[in-house]
Amino acid sequence: MSDEELMNIEGGMARSYFYGIIVSAVTFLIGLVDGLIRPLSCND
């Protein structure tokens, strides 16, 4: 492979994993804030 081809190689699934982690963290933080603002009790 030439140097130009090596510079154009992308990480494949690494980008998808990165976006998945960001979305998961945002979802978790939204749930955490929602639970702190309006806690719901368990009714049996």
C-alpha cells in the first residue's frame, strides 16, 4: 500500500462504537436527571 492509501484508512466500527457510547451516556444522564427531579415510588 502507498502512503496515501494508508492515510485514507478509516477505523471501521470504531466510529460506531464511539457514537453508541455517547448516545448511551446522554440517555443515562437524562434518566438520572429525570429521576432526581421527579422520583417515582414503587406501588405494590
